[in-house]
Amino acid sequence: MPQKASLRRELLAARSLLNREDVNNAAMVLSRGAVNLPELAEARTVAAYVSVGREPGTRPLLDALHARGVRVLLPVLLADNDLDWAAYEGGHSLVPAARGLLEPDGPRLGPDAVLDADVVLLPGLAVDGRGMRLGRGGGSYDRVLARLAAAGAHPALVVLLYDNEVVAQVPVEPHDHPVDAVVTPAGARRFTV
């Protein structure tokens, strides 16, 4: 979809202007905001991801959840772009993987492990006032969301973004799913769907 590609380019260009200090500071603020969301405060299992580059940082949040005793599942990218999952055991357990990603080095739990999650933390580039999320376009999380829907699983869907990434409208396709909440450095916002 051309509108999605254009918006992705625009948002990635804005992220490219962030320096390491901006990214690290935002990660700390995002962690404090996210860890206090009722969905995450009460979660026993959270499916998350390890941020890379200038993505809104997830590492402080992963560590805070792990320290609290939450079971954190992290994705392992498969050759067909689907996601397997493995448990997060701390930063020391992360290893470099394809496409510049970091993945846990522990046992693989299978693509259906995400069905146990109380919350799924989704990567994204933008969200709009309806809660519609713009992803990176690889389709991995579309598969995760379809798997959840097919199983009748309804975890809370949360995305971490920078303030400027809450936009007026995200182009939507039939397979797109709204998120339940977004956390930005300015605060959290919930969506009614």
C-alpha cells in the first residue's frame, strides 16, 4: 500500500535524527510509563521484543518485568518471517541474530507460545486515534495477531512509540488489528474498540 510506505519512510527519517542519548532517555521514560499500565502490572506472561537501533527502547522495560518475576517471551525470527518464542533470562542471554536483531539463546517454545501471553508488546512506527498500528511491513506480527485471533486469545495489545508517532490516521488494510494502548514519553493512551 503506497500510503503505508510513504508514512513509514517519513517516520523512519524522523527516527534517524535521534541520537543515542535521546533514545536511551526515552527508553527509561517509556519503561516507567509502561510498567505502571494495569495490564502490565497484573501480567504473568508478556510477549515483547528487543528494540534495536532507534526504535523506542524496550530493554529497561524487559529488565523491570523480568525482575518482577513476569515471564517475558521474546521473538525468534524464522526463515519464513514467522515468529518462534523463547524466554528472556536477562540481557546476558541475548545473542545477535539475522537482520541486526537480538534474540534469547534459550530453548525455543514454538510459535503458539504467544497464546499464553496476557500482554503482547508490538513493535510499530505509528498509531492513530482509533488504535490502528503501522508496523514495519514485514508481516511477522500480522501472523502473530492472526494466530491469537484464530485461537480466541485476547491479550492486551500495547505499542511503545515516540510522541510524534501518534498520528491523525494510519492507512488500514483488512488484516490490520487495533491495539489497546500506546505508551509514549508523554504518557499512556487507551483506545476503545
